[in-house]
Amino acid sequence: MEVRKYAIGLIVGAVLMYSGQAVAESVSKIGKKVQAEYNVKVDGKVLNTKALAVDNQTYTPNRVLADAIGYDIAFSNKEVVFNKKPGSIGVNLSAINLISSDDLVKLRKSEDQIRIITEQIKEQERILTGLDSDLKIATGELGAAVDKNQKQVAEARISGIISSTETTKERLKNIQSKLQNETDVIVSIRSKY
């Protein structure tokens, strides 16, 4: 019975968090295109209605969900009101914290930045791999140099490659620092909820 309460609580928490986010956002979903439909399961049982995805948010019909988890639902003063049905196990909905719209905006911004930063890190790593390869070639050329002029050219090339490598490593370090900052923002926001 405890597992059932936990599972129901988890499902309700997740659904209400995402539903709450939609309410908390000031951008209306009216007229938006439905991107996908998903089955909704409670305790392994597929409900008779689908959840809808709009703007990468999933919405579950409240009445169907409320019935499935033992709640009555009412609509009053432009609010959705859940009340535990008499005799049902129900879920302690007051323990669920909904994310604020400000935190949601910060969270999404940081997640977007992390995607961008991750690509920047990959690019810097590709550059470093290329520079390493160039350094090996230039070192081979230096070893094969037969006269002073060839030696100077190879040494200058090696010096330039080493300088570029140091610059790229510093750039990579700065990008990784930005990644850590964005990760810290996400951890801070998620720890509140």
C-alpha cells in the first residue's frame, strides 16, 4: 500500500509540476499546435485519454487524472481545485512545490546555455586534437630538416602550434567555467523544489 501511495504521489507531483508550470507561465497555449499524444498510466493501467505535448510541455487532463488517483476536481474562480475523495488513499498535494515562473525561465535559459556550451567544448576539443596532430607533423619535419632554413621554419611552426594550443586550452578552461556556472544555477533551482 505504501508503494502505491509513493507511485501515485510521484505521478501527481510530476503532472502537477508540469501543469503548474503551464499556469505559472504568462505565455498562453491557446492556439498552439499539439506536437504529440502520450498514453497516461497510473499503477500500470493506461487511462482512457491521452496527454498532449505542446511547446515541449506535457499536459494531462485533470479530471481523468483526479479520478484515477482518488480525487474530486472542481473548477472555481479560474482555478483547478483537487480534493481527496472520502475514503480514498489520495496524495498529500500540499507537499508538492510548484516551480515559480522566474525559476522556470532561469532553468530553461541555463539548460539552453548548457547545450550551447557543450557544443563549444566539443569544438575546442576538436581543435586541440588537430593541433596535437599538427605538432607531431611539425616535430617530424624538424627532425628531418637538413639545413638551417628548414630547421627555422619547422621551429617557428612548432612555436606557433604551441601558442595556439595554449590559447585553445585557456579558451576551453573559460568555457568549462561557464558550464559549471550554468550547472550551479540548475542545481540551485532544483534544490528549492
